[in-house]
Amino acid sequence: MTTIIPASVAASPPGGGLLAGLFENIAASGRSPAKTLFGFALAWALFFLILAMPGPAGLSHAGKATLAVMVWSCTMWIFEAIPVGVSGIIIPMLLVTTGGIEKFPQAASGFSTPVVFLCLSAFLFAAIMQTAGLDRRIALTLLHRMKVVSVNGVIWAMFVVNLVLSLIIPAANARAATLLPVVGGLTRFFGDSERENNGKKAIVIQTLVYGSMISGMCIMTAHLPNVVLVSLFDSSLHLKLSYIDWFKLQWPYLGMFVLTQWWVQSYFKTRNVGIDGGFKVIERQYAELERTSRTEWLILSVFAAVALMWVTEDWHGIKSHNAALMGLAVLFIPGVFGFKWKEIQDRTIWGTLMLLAGALSMSTAMGSSGLAKWLSDLIHPVAAGQTWWMVLVILMVGTHIIRLGMLSNIAAITMLAPILLALAPKLGLHPVALTMLVSDTDTFAYILPTQITAAVIAYSSGTFTMTEYAKVGWVSVLLAIAYGILVMAPWYAVMGIPLWDPMAPWPFQ
């Protein structure tokens, strides 16, 4: 007779006791006990080691404390030792108790930022659409109209959608939030085999993260760091870039999506992974859809109105987060729909929201404590005397190291761009070309989901783990660095701003 041993027991160390209980509970949660406990212990060991070591030259006590919190957070996220939402809540406490930030309200500032309320609104919109079944309706309609039957077909179809949205929605995180329920509906048409699950991971990462970020690089208003750079060049150097000029400079970055698609397809082995039954399944299910109800039309109308307010923000002045909250206020007028709050609450990704807020708090602490500037200063002297392409390698790699602990693209570029602009003349390089090339590589901060808000939104789908994201992401980062040096630097030279010639006349009016 064969005895079947439960996985939780099999994962336990011999001898029983407290440790065996920990192993059983971790295994019951679906995680690896050894990996989880090792990551948990490593995170705290590194945390206390950094706090105990003598302060490095030029780094304040607050900066060292923030460094300890950053390393602790990154380690916890990589090993997924504790729920990411819990880590987000703990970060402000660690910042205050270690001396990284003096006052708790400042340490928890990420919980009151507009982007948190924008994401909360987006998460609630997604939950409402799921409860109403609109995500499935939209997904079926898209698949039917585009006749998509494979993983790669879905990815390319959604990249076209991303490009269109880039013209009207002025933020990558807003586009990712808009597409979250749609992508969720698309992935549900694939089964649960290993190949199909890998296909779902490829769709979510390529569409919500890589697609939303890369498409936004080409349109000045589609990626908020773009606006930061244009404003900086105007105020500091009195050099102007129009909407069209920006597109002329940046459109070759669309080629990065081709490269990431090739790599993601290779990593997840999604070639020829299709919807079981092919297009006939889509046609049949599309035909079986009931007519769109009055409630569904109302939800779509409110959502469209909010999207229109995002597009016309410069005209009416209502910020994106306020527009989203106005939409929610309308949807929750009594009697608008018959859902119970619990149905929406259960579908809302509260843990991801807490992760986002905590990461934003840490990002603020890195700037206010001087840690970010100290890390930058460590890297910049190394670039002196190097060739232009080696300078790019050093600064791009340094940027990705710094970005491990930062969530906001805007915060990162606001911090890095002025330093790069001042550094360029000392290195004998074109200030605009250097600043744009290094700042653009920040868009490809793909090692941790917590580095980009769009990636946090994608992670909320529960499709992939942080470890899987990092494994596919670090190669994407290397591809982006190579692309910047081999493709974009020569292209900038063709357009009249060669990196190696700081005296080149400004080619734009």
C-alpha cells in the first residue's frame, strides 16, 4: 500500500517543533519554506549589518538608515518572504525608527500621494468591470475584431492598443490601469497548462509593463518623465523641443518592443501557444454574449468620461486622480448598479496598493536623506576619462542600481536629470544627448515590479512572481542598455545632437 505524504509535511524539517510548524504553514501558503525563511533572515541580517557599520564618507546617518531600509525591502521583495502589502506598511515605521526620516507623516508620505489615489481608483474601476463582466465582454470583442488566436497575437494586438492610448492618456501607469481588466479578460481564454500559464505571464508583462512604457517614450505627453526633461532643457539651457521634435528623436525606441517580444517569447516559450480550439471558440463565445445591459453602458460611459478628462487635463485643469475619484463618486450613487460592496472589495487589490504607497515613501526618503545623490556621486567619478560609450555603460548601469529602491520614474528623473546635465560638460559630452540617453534607460527599470508603477499594476494580476519578473527583466535591461548605445546614440547624432560633440549647434527651432 502506498502512503501519500502531504506536501506541507514533506517540506518540514525532521524532529517537529516550532521550525516544523513554520515550514508547514509556509508550504500551505504555496511558497517554498527554505527560500522564504532564508530570504526573511537575509533581509533582517543585511538591515542590521548596514545600521551597525560605520557611516560611509559623505553619507549622513539618515542616508545610511534609508539604505538599510532599501536593502531590506529589495531583499523581502525578491524572496517574497512577507506579503508585499505588509512590507509597504512596514517601510514608514522602519524609516522613522532608524532615523531615516524624523516624522512619521513624512515617512508615510507615499500613502497620501495623488498616484496612490489614481491607482486606488483604477483598482476599483477594474473590480467594478470584473463584477459586471465587462472585462470578458471587452476581451471577447477585441479578440473577435482582431481575429487573435495566439499569445503572440494578443501581445501585438495590445501593443497597437497601447500606441493609440499613448496619444490620449498622458501616463504609462494610467494606461496600464486602463488595460488591466482587459488583459485579465484576455488571459482567461487560455487554460492552466504550463505552456498556457507561461503565455499568460508573457501577455501581462509585455502588455502592461513593456508595452505601456515603450509606447510612451515616443509621445512627449505619454510619459511624464518626458515632460520633466523638456522643461529642464528649456529652463536650464533655453533649448526647446516641440511635440514633433520629440517624436523624431524618440520613435526608434519602438524597436525595443520588437527585441523584448523576441526575448520574452524565447524565455516563456510562447511560440505557437494558442487559444484551445482556435478562433472558432472566440466566435462561439462572442455570439453567446448577452446584449450589453443598461448598467454596463453606464459603467462604460463613466469610464469613458474619466478617460476624456485625463486626455483634456491641460484644458480643464482637473488632475487625473481627482477625475478618477469623480467617476467613482458617480458610480456609487445609490441604485446605479446592484452589486454588493463586498463583491467589489474582494476583487480590489489592496495589498498592491499598500506596496505602492510604501515604495513611494521609500523613494521620497532616498531623496530627502541624500542617499540617492550619494549613490550617484559614487558612480560619476568613475566615468571621468572614459570613452563616450563607456560613460553611457557606467551611468546606465549606475542608474539601474539606484532604481532598485525607487518606484517613481518621475522622482528618479527629477533627481538624476539635473546631475546628468551638469556632469556632461565636465565629461566633454553633449548635455541633452547624455541626459536623454541615461534618463531613457530609466524607463527600462525591469528588474523588480516595484521599480515602475505600471509593473506594480501588472503584478497585481497575480499572473507572475517577482522572481519570474526579475529573471526575464534583467536581460531586458541589458538589451535596453545595448540599444541605447548602438542604436539611439548614433540616431541622435544623425538628428544633430551627437553625444561626443558638446558644441554641436541645436538643430531644432
